[in-house]
Amino acid sequence: MNWLLLVGLAIQEASPLEALAAAREAAIAHPEKADLQHALGMRYAALGRVRESLDALGRAAELAPGEAVYALDYGEALYRAGRVSDALPALEKAAALPEAHLLLASAHEKLGDAKRTIDDLSLYVASRPEDLHARLLLGGKLEEAKRGDEALAVYRS
């Protein structure tokens, strides 16, 4: 039986609480399935249930350490919960995804690490050059670091 498909169908047709109940039932029935734990964590997050969301997303990331999306969502949940230092390892595991570099840059900025902020923003901008906001942010960070020529190149690109 494809539990993830059933959960997905239930979520599409259900109220948020019914969708949570379907996701929880599937995750309890198959605690070894990372995709079901992830679905449950995302349902909890949608309802603002931070602790439960972190628990389920953490289980998904632990069960499937090679899945960058699970690490990204767990890291983002930790970050949004104000646990910036705890978010870093999960976000670093998700570094294959461009979005992870944007979150890593923000986390490093909050932790006062200007060099790593610039490094992560550079990686993100290289993968998403159409993101004007990120390019402007990178240019500003380069200017703050007294790297005006590099900032100018970013603004012109």
C-alpha cells in the first residue's frame, strides 16, 4: 500500500486537522518511512505546532540522511524556531539545494560570521542569478566587508 499517496489524497480533500490525522496515522503505522515522517512534520508546521513539527522533521532527516530536502526542511524549521546554531548542521547537509545556501547565509549573519554569510550568498546567487534580492543582499554584504570591486561586479551581473 502506498501510504504517501493515501496521505496526499487525504490532505487534498481534508481540513487541516483531518489532514494532520491522516498523516499521523500513516506515520505511526510506518515509523521507518522517512517520507511519511516528513509529511507529518510539514502538516504540524502548517498548523504552527513547532515542537511536533521539529520532532517529525528530525526523524525524517535521520531516517534518510541522504535526502537533502528533508535536511533542508528540518534546518529551516529549526531556524524559524530560533534555534539558529542547531539549524546549521541540517542546512549544511542540504547544501546540494540552492535554498540551503540562502538559509545558511541568514544563519551565519545572525551568528556574526560575515565571511561565511558572503560565501553562502555567493553560492546561492551563482545558482540563482535571476534572484535580484539575493544579488542586492550579496552586493551590500560585500560593500560592508570593504570589497567594493566585487560588489560592483555583483550589481552589474
